[in-house]
Amino acid sequence: AQSVTQPDIHITVSEGASLELRCNYSYGATPYLFWYVQSPGQGLQLLLKYFSGDTLVQGIKGFEAEFKRSQSSFNLRKPSVHWSDAAEYFCAVGGGATNKLIFGTGTLLAVQP
Amino acid sequence: EAGVAQSPRYKIIEKRQSVAFWCNPISGHATLYWYQQILGQGPKLLIQFQNNGVVDDSQLPKDRFSAERLKGVDSTLKIQPAKLEDSAVYLCASSLMRGGTGANVLTFGAGSRLTVL
């Protein structure tokens, strides 16, 4: 069955520190992978996506993610976190005949001054 | 381009009452999705439309939830009668995808927050 696991429910980092949010997926075929961010009271905004090609993908707001097929992972990284990055982050996997998008449970990021 | 529009943004009802949510997707987007996001969880797909046909409604509680997409544009999601566990944010999304496999990027609306008392 298709699934996405985000092992960290809540993460706190200091402003200026580096960040890595973990995402593991289970998918029978070549997955399409996504990271979305959700600020309080807002919808989901696409940060970046992986469809094929270079396994290191760049996104908006200085985020990047690396697809590692051998580890079934698609971790999100940012070298220096800003206070405005505080939000909830969702990893998702899609594909198949209907291109159904399946989300993880999210990681809530808090940023300390 | 204009984004995905949803209304109302907030709704409070009592259990056993009915409620309807409206979604207007991005112009030209063939595929429309309704997701349910319960507090503390990731979004869960309720129903997916391709133009005005249903592609996937396997997780839609059909005894109380219904959805339609007339003329392949706007969509309405209805809950009748509502239960306490229906309290959630209902997210509408749309994409260009016109069927078949391939990469598909969803654009989400701001959501409609439902509280059932």
C-alpha cells in the first residue's frame, strides 16, 4: 500500500540553524514526491517537487530536498532557518493511474529567536 | 492567475445539521480534489473529479457526504447530517492533469474550517 511517514511530529530549531525534515515513503512504482508547507489558517503551498532526473531538487524559500531511492526517502533541508519558516510541513507521494496524492501526517516546525 | 477559491472560510453547525462548501478551481484545470484535514493529521482525499466525472471516491463516507461538479468547473461538497467527527478543514485543490499517468501538481485553496458542536 502507498504511504508516507514523517517520523518527527514537532521540531524546534534556532533561527539561523540548519534544518532537515525527514520523509519516508512506500510506493510500488516510481514515485512523484512533493513537499508542501502550511501556515496557520492557510492552505497548502508547494515548496518543491521531484518527478525525475537530478535527485537533488531546489524549491522556493531556499529549501531543497534529496530523493534517495535506496532509502525510500525524500528529506527536506534548509541551510539557515528564518523565523518566517515556522509552519507545518507535509511530504506527499503521488502517481499511478489517478495521480492520487497521499500525504504524511506533517511536521510542525517552531523557530526560536 | 487567480488561485483556487473556497467558501465559506468558517462554518459552525450543530450535529445532525447540514452544510455545503463551494470550490472554484483555477481556470482550465481539469481535475478537482476535495481533501479532509483533521487537526493534527495530514490531508486525506475524499473525492477526485476529472472534468465532471468521478475518478476516485473510495474514502468518501457516502452515507452522509456528497459532492458534485456540474459543467466540469465549480464543485460543491455537502455533509448531511453532520457528526462531531466531521470537524475538520475541507481543502479543495485543482490541477491541469487531464487523465493518464504523469506528473501532476496540485494547487490548494485556503480551506473551509468546519466545527460541529
